[in-house]
Amino acid sequence: MRTPLAALPPWLSHALRTQRGPVPWNAVTRGALAAGPLLLVSVLTGRTSLGVVAAIAAMLAGINDRPGSRRTAVRRLGTPALAGAAGLFAGTAAGDHLGAVALTVVLTGLGVLAGAMSAVGPVASAAGTQLLVASAIGAGMPVPEAGWARALAFLAGAGWLLALRLVLPTPGSMAGDFRFDGEREAVAAVYDAVAELLDAAGTDRAVARRAALTAALDHAQDALAGPRLRPRAGSAAERRLHAQYAAALPLAEAATALAWAGEPLSGRASTGPRRLAAAVRAHAQTGPLPAPTRSAPALRALDDALLHAADAFDQGDGGALHTRRRGARDLLRAASGAGGREFGLRIGLSFGAAVAVAQALNHAQWYGRHTHWYWLPATAVFLVKPDLGPLVSRALCRAAGTVLGALLFAGLAAVLPRPEGLVALVALCGALIPVSTRHFAAQTAVVTVLVLSLVMVGGEPQASVSRIAETLLACAIVLIVGHLPMPGPRGGQVRTRLAAAADAAHAYLTHVLDGTEGTEGTEAVEGLDGRAARWTLRREAYRALAEARTAIALAAHELPAVARHTEGTDEVAAVLERLVDTTTACAVHLDDTGRLTARHREELAALLGEAEAKRRRVGLRAPVPGPPAAGRPRPASGTASVG
């Protein structure tokens, strides 16, 4: 059935779309205990200005406080906080010693650097955002303390929220080891996703369920691969979780092969994975697992995987995560590639233009000289980040949310006592941030009320009108700069992600067919046995495709003048996904019989031809060939050839 949003243009429907899900009560509790109490302590001790800085840091950390494990929270909250503290220190030094023109040039250069950094990944993007926002605050906020004191206050504010994340219990954390609540839920979700894919086999829901399985595996991999919470080797609970995650990989592989076959399965096939999911959550033994029939290679693989999982759950001696860390060279390549250059130019120009306009208006006293000119560039940063959402959608939501938040605050400020009422309002907004992240307009409204409360607690008058004016001006700046012609082709990040997905897909295919690994930088796979290397390459292929799909979806919701530059890339991604699914089915069949069927060979040949044709149509470079490596043995001569 066609929904009302489907009838709207993509750039408008995205602005109206809202995420759904349960209320994250734990994050709500942390938000209530973060910015508000920090501000209260600073007011009581007479260090209000530093308390405002700490509350801003806690607010920014709260925006990044998403569901996940404790160890991923260390990286997701800690890395941006360090970048924000560095930006605050640098911005303070620049604001104290540079004139308007020199300050604009320096901040523009910082914007280019942070923009390129955003192409590396979500954590780097959050770090780039906080770097720029904090540098603008440091340059413009009238705080009497020195730059190092502001930076320490910023770290204290973000560190307080991170400490709450590490210390406060969360649902399920009391079952087994307290530290591994998020990791345990993430691994259990993988088994649930396997069961749902098996249930969807032979139906039109199979494609969506396979994508959900990829997302669950990515989430579990990230949850387990984060920084350790203590220096020595993992505990028994940690080794057990690693073993349970590793045991899910052959199950996922068999389930993907069964979904590819397109034949419905009995409900018995999904019972085993569901019992495994329950055992992970309860930190208990699996008990007897019902075995599926062994009438086909993929069903035999599923049965073998269940037996392996039962043994792994009993032994719990650990297992590989089948992931490879990216080195400094890989990160530099991502930041300096086509996507990084496009991000850097767009963000740097928007941030620099906003700084220049803000400086001009402030010095000209166009609407009165004020002490918060930094609002304009800070707002531009949140608007222009291409990886955070389509530009027009974010501008519309930002404008609507700011107007709503400013009007709401104006009414509340007229009746609330000061400063205690405003401190309570800050605590309330901190609690609402985790819920408001479901829609950018709602998040903007909550953040607007919080920021205006902090401004008034800091001793400035009510500033709702100027907040609205500067937000609308920032929207206009980023809409103009964001649609200016840029050097090089548009859609650089989409093409970079899609090219990486194509490389990973062909590396996986080559390894399955003749024991070679197909991309640069695969040396870390060498030394693993055939299946371990295969699962590593399979995970990389599906993860790269998921990242490409996300970038393509965001680009498709831009205005038509921008979206047309990435037309056809979704078709390439769809063919690559089918190619990886088919490769998985081939791997399972080769394990069982040592040779491919005519259907496997014909499907591979057709998909490779279709992928090549679509690649040429959108101007995507060819996948990078790779050298032979000691991976899985080559099948019997002629049995695994394509075409």
C-alpha cells in the first residue's frame, strides 16, 4: 500500500520521516544526571562559566549516546570529546590572538580538515563535528577562564556522561558479567536475525531479512571489537561471547545460502537459532537443539553449524571476530579520497562562510553587538555534514525545530525562577535528548531550549529572537554553499563507498572460487585457514555494501540537481548484494560437494556481466585485482569456473 510520504518528493519525505523504537530509559536517566547536575554544581561553587562549558560537552556527548555496549561507548563518546577539547583550546587561542580575517581563514582551514576526517567513519565524523563546534565556541564565547581550563571543563562534562554510561546498570547487565550487557544483547540479536532469515526463506521478505542479519552482525562485531575495559586478557565471560559470536558466522552463511535457494523451510529450521539467542541472553546452556533435515547442502551446513554452536556454547574458549583493523594509511586514504575531498570542501566553505558572515555582522553591529556570534558557524556545522542526512531535509528540520524551541523557551523563561528553574530545564532537556534523536527537528527543539537556558544562566539576556535569526541565516548559507559547483564529480563519497564494496565483493568471490584474495591490504587474512579467511572477507563485503547503501540512500534524498549525480548507483549496489549472496551459496555448496551446479555458474556469470555493465554506466572504476594467496584450496579443475 502506498503511504502518504511515498507520494512526496524524496527530499521532502525524508524531512517528515521519524524513527521508531522503544524509549531508551537508561540513556534518558544518564541525560538527566549529566548536564543539569554539572551546571548546578558550577552555580553553587561560583564557577558558572566553566559549568556552562561542561554542560555543553555533556549535551554533545548525549547526542552520541546511542544503544550499544560499554566498550563501544568509550570510543563513540570519548573520541569526539577529545576532539572537542582540542577544538575548544585551538579556538580560544585563535579568538584571543587573531583578527576577524585571520580567524576566518584559520577556522575555514580547520573546517576542511574536519570535513575530510568525516569521510573516515561515524566516530571520526562525530569527532569532526565536535572539533568545529567547540572551536567556534572557543573563539566566540566570552568565558574569563584560559583555554586550557575550558578544555578541561569540556573533557570533564563529556567524561561525566561517559562515566555514567560505564557505571550505571542497564537491562540484562546483571545476568553474568556486569560489563558485557550490550555485547551479550548484540550477539543474541545475531541469532534472532538468523532465525528470521530462515523463516523468510522462499518469500519476498528474504532480502530485507538478509540485510537485517548484516546489520546485526556489524553491530555485534563492533560491540566486541571495541577497546577493552581492563588491560589484561579477557575474562571467561568475554571469551564465551567471542565463541558465541564466532559460532553464529557459519549459521549466518548457511541461512544466506538457504534464502538464496528460494525454497520455504519448515519452522523447525529456525527453532535452533532462537534457542541459541535465548541462551546468550540468559547466560545459560543451550539445551537440546532440534536438527533440520539434511536433504540439501545448505541444510546440511545449517545442521553442522548448529552442532558447532552447541559445542562452542559448552566450551566457550573464545573465537576470532573476523575483522581487520584499519591502519593509519587506510584512514589517510579515506580522508584524502574523493569522498574526503568533497566533504572537506563543502564543510570547510560552509563553516568558513558562516564565520565570515558572523564576524561581519558582529563588527558592523547590524542587529546589535552580541557575545554569541559563534551560534552561526556552529549551526552551519550541524546542517552541512553530508553523512548526517540530506541537506535540504536538515535545513527544513533545523529551521522548524529552532523556531519551536525558541518560542517554547521564551514562554518558559517568563515564568521560571532563576537560576534554579533554568537548571531544572537543562536537566529535563538532557533527559529528552536520547528520545529526540528520532527526528532532527525534535532534537533541534530540545537542544535550542537547552542552549538558551545555558546562555541565560551564564548571565546573558533572553536570546530567542537572535537564535531564530541566526539559524535561518545558517540554513541559507549552507543551502547556497552546499549546491555550488565543486571541483571533481559530485557524489564522491557514494562512489568511494561503492567502489570499496565492489572490491570487497570481488575479493570474496575470488577467494571462494580459487583461493585468492582480491583487494589490496589483505595480508592480514594470510595465515588463517580457508574458512576463517572466507568469513573475514564475507563480513567485509557485506559491511562495505551496507555502508554504500547508506550513502546512496542519503544522496537519493537530496534535491534533484544533486541527486542526479548518483543515479544508478543503487542498481549497482543491488547487483553486488546478489553477487555476494550467490558467492555465499557457492561457498556452502563447494564445502559439501566440491563442485558448483549449473545454476551457480550461470548465476555468477550473469551477475558479473550485469555488474560490469552497470558499473560502466555510472562511471565506477573496475574492482582492484589481487594476488594469489594461501587461502582455501582450489577446487578440482574446472569445477568452480564461471562461464
